[in-house]
Amino acid sequence: MTNGTEMNALADRLTRAYEQNDVDAIVACYAPDAHIWHNLDEVDQTVEEQLGATRWLNEQLKSLKYEVISRDFFDGGYVQQYVVHGTLTSSGDAFRMRLCMRVVVRDGRIARLEEYLDSGKLKPLGPLG
């Protein structure tokens, strides 16, 4: 899949799935052998392992919204800058964190996702469960 229109649709589906905490839709965006990597720990995770962090995020935040700032395509993938918005369940305060991800797409699904963020922005969420 090198078609920008198709990759854009996949990226939009992934964004909506995370906003709606739709685990089945999230999993459907990834290849069965996909890996997810974060700059915080530099460890490759399976999609199933990543879902633990997704559940934790949805416990810490309500009204989760992803604001896409930019999405640029390359042959075989895309890079996206975005902002995660939400409301802290613990205090009701607004939360905002800017991220960047590099995504490799194979056969219409995500084969690898690398996500970059500032760990200091996670402090209001408390310890990763």
C-alpha cells in the first residue's frame, strides 16, 4: 500500500479507534506480527502488550481526542504529529500532550509504529499501570 489516500484512511481509522477505545478496531489496523515502539523505554511491544497502555490511558483520561497536526506520507508509511487531549479523571483538569509517530504500512495494515513523546507530559496521569 503506497497510495496516500488509502494510508490516510488507515490513519484516520486508527485515530478514531483510539479515541473511541475500540479495541477490535485498533487491532484490525495492525498486521498480526506488528510491533509498537516508544522512545520512553525503547522496547518493541506486540499489539496485545500495547493494549495495556491503551487501557491505562483510557482509565486516566475521559473525553479523549486526537488532534492531527500533520501527516506526511512516504513510500510504505507515514509520519504524523498530533496532540492528545482529554480530561484527567483524577482532578477534572484538562490534559494536553504532543506526540509524533512514524508508521510503516504493509499490505494495508500497520506493521510497525514508533511513537515519540516527552515523558514529563505524562506526570499528571500518574504511574503507568
